[in-house]
Amino acid sequence: MSASVAAEGSAGEKKSRPGGMVWPRLKAVLLALVVPLALLLGWHLAVKAGMTRLIPSPADVAEYMVDFAVGGIWDDAFSATLHIHLFASMTRVYGGFALAALVAVPLGLLIGRNEKVRALLDPFLQLMRPIPVTAWLPLSMILFGLGPRSAFFLVFLGAFYPILLNTVFGVRSVEKRLFEAASMLGCSGTAQFFRVVLPASLPSIFTGLRLGLGLAWFVIVVGEMTGVPQGLGAVIMDGRTLSRTELVICGMIVIGIAGFISDRIIVAIMNRLLRWSPSHHG
Amino acid sequence: MAELPILDLRNVGKVYELNDQRIEALRDANLVVEKGEFVCLIGASGCGKSTLLRIVAGFEPPSAGEALMWDKAIAGPAPDRGMVFQDYGLFPWLSVRQNIGFGPASRGLPKAELRVLVDRFVDMVGLTRFADAYPHQLSGGMKQRVAIARVLANDAEMVLMDEPFGALDAMTRERLQDELLDIWQRTKLTVLFVTHSIEEAIFLADRVVVMEPGPGRIASEHRIELPRPRDVSSPEFNAVRRDLSARLHSHHGKKAA
């Protein structure tokens, strides 16, 4: 049983050297910072050299960011409003995403499992899929009016397809062998759905949720072009209209960070639920 | 009247239809297996040995003839016939313990009883230290032990094994053969075992069923009278091997002629 010995050896090693984990982690963080810092430096130098007068320097943006977050520097209409806009955007992103997940996961399971449902819905959904979310904007404003409901709908639309398609894929790629194994062990019918199909397609469903949540943040700016007063997308649109580029950049940074944190959270949940899967360990 | 056989195949045939092509995988197979018997099916690829096993498992209905277990037609997969696949077929999201308990758990066995039962079979296949590991953390030999324990824990009367040790290295294979015989002798299970290794068949079986391809059918049956435990290096074992090998090749020779 050489394999078992090897497995034990590596497990023991991990436990006995907790201090050994610090440097690799630190190294990963440092490596991840190289490109952003270089870009920041390039940006700073470019502005300093006078290559553009329309883009503020990183230091200016940082100052606006502080004002945007806590106020006390410029005290204009946008000072100390970050939390309001962030919260507004988050409700739309998570709301739209949750609704998309709530519809797309069951629908995907159904389409993946049931030939008739697939024949009924798949062609239609495939036909609708190439239409970009942006193209839905005017129609959405007519259907849902100016305001948050339109934004909500567009986010929903953006998150819907990756969740649906990955769920369908997950269900359809469950190994045939596992159904045979389950049925010879006395598990069939509906029980098989819960004990085999669902757990087996969970990695794909999670991939879909992860992509969906990413896209939800991705389309939030479009979603908030619908004339909502608050939200990070609205801030960016206002910044554009008012030629306040620093505001636009602040909005971009906040969306980036919020999207990143959302993604980390979903990855953490995924790694916890899928610790049985060799491809979900980091 | 003789005791009822556990398995009775009568003129069983299987034809697959694949886009206008008709493939006869099995023709006129007749096989009677007594309870507690260890039967090996052996033959070249395409001889229908896996098809026969899948029909007994209930994964495929026969296109001709009857497949009877305890005199009742086999109507689909059921827990009384457990299958051990070459590629294991373990549930990757379940631990060793949960895989072994899959059958009893889906029948709704109470938690406390389930635990006792699972512990017994985890212990039987010597995986106590790996009881909470997931399949991807196990070696091939360990995975196959889980697959065997899973079927035993589910109270199968007959274990169907489709080249179960084919993907394992020689050392692990020998070890699992010993363990399987040990379990078989203790539990008095009925085993139907598909292999392409003459040596494996002679080492394990009470009876070796030789099959041949084109179309797949049963060519001959050989009772192995060697006393157990069998010694693969003994002259007696070699004699049986030579004899069986000659028969296998003569079947193939006939086919080529």
C-alpha cells in the first residue's frame, strides 16, 4: 500500500510545519501585486509627463476616493456617499443574481434531465442567448420603467445564462456509470435525482453561479444606466456627464473590489462544499 | 428434484441496433449457477462476457431467451445483485464510509444501525484508517475494496464483477484476489467474475466458462478441481492452465479457419 503511505506522509508534513505556509502565501500576495503596482506607476508617470490632461493622477483619485468614502475634503454632492451607492448596487447585483439562480438552477436541472422540457425550451433559450444585455436596455425601460426594477431585470438577465448553461451541462455530463451504481444499490427514480444528479452536477452549478455573479457585477453599470439616482453605475454615468473622470475611476475601482470580494466568498463556499473534488482545492 | 439454482440463463441473446447496423453481442447463452458458486467468465474481447454480466445485473434486457434469478425473470437492477465495475463507479462526493453505506442509507436504515453496519464492512476490507477519505484520495486497490464493500454492505446475494482487478498493478491484484476469496469463503456469496486472465480465472473459480466471439457465445465450461488455497506456481496449476489455454486457442483457431 505504497499510495497510502505516501498520502499519510504528505498529510503529516502539512500538519507539522504550520510556519512553512507563511512564505508561500506572502509570495503569492507579492506576485499578485506586481502588475497593478507597475500599472499604477505607469499611470502616475504618464500623467506627470503631461501625456493627458483629461485623466487625474493616481494620487488625485486616491484623494477623491477618500472624500467619496468618508467626506471632509471636497464636500460636494458625492462626498461620503460611497456606502449609499455601494449598498444600492449590491442589492441589485445580489437580488438579480439570487433571482437568476433561483430560476436558472431548477430550470437547468429540468432541461438537463427531461427530454421534453429540453425540446420545448432549449431552442428558444439558445435563440435569446446571443442578444447582449445592453440591447435589452430600451425594452427593459419600457417594460419595467425608469428605475431600479429595470436595473434588477438587466442584472438578472446577465447572470441567468451562465448559471443555466452550466447547470444543464452538469446534469448532462453525470457519468452513466454512477446511475448504474446507484440503481444496483437500490436507489432509483426521484431518489436518484437527489442522491446522484444533484451532487454530481454541483461543481458545474457552482461554476455557473460564479460566472453569473461575476457577470452581475459586470452588467451593473448598464443596469444603472436606466435612470436610477443611486448605485455605482449611476455614479459612473454621472461622472461621465459631469466630466468628473476621478469619480468614474473611483466607481470602477469600487466595482472591481466588490466583484472580487463577492467572487472570493463564492469560491470559499465552493471549496468547502466541494472538498471531495480534486479540482476544487484553491 | 435438485435445489433451485440462483441463476439460470436460458438461450439468452443480445442484439444491439446501432444506426441500421445490427450487432449480435451474445447468442444462445445457457448457464446455470448454484448458490455459493464462484464462476469466472473468460474470453477475448467481443465474446459477450460483459454483455452477459450486464444482462444478469439488469442493466440491459436480453433480446432473446430468459434470464432467471431464483426462477424469476430479471427485470432490472436490484440490490440482490451487486456489480463491481472495473472503473470502480464510486460516488466521488461521498467518503469511503458514505459510499459503503449508500445502499442501506437510501433504503432508510436508521443512523445508528447504519453506522454499525458500515463500520463492519469498512473493517472487513481493511480501510478503517481511510474511512473518511474521499475516492480521489485512494489508490486503485483501495477504491476497488470500497466498491466490493459497498455491494456486500447492501446485502447482495450475488456479486457481479466486470474485470474488477484489470486496472490494478500485479501486486495489488494478487492481494485483492486473496482478499476476495477470503470474503467469499466467509460469506458464501455467489460470484460471477469476468476476466481475460486465464491465471486469474483458475486461481479464483470453481468453474470457468470459456466464451468466444463472433457472435459472442459460451463455448465450454470447465470445473476447477484444484484444492484451495491454490498455488499458481504448482505443477498441477500449470497443467490446468496449459489445458485451458489450449482450449481457448483452439476455439480461436476454429474461428479463424
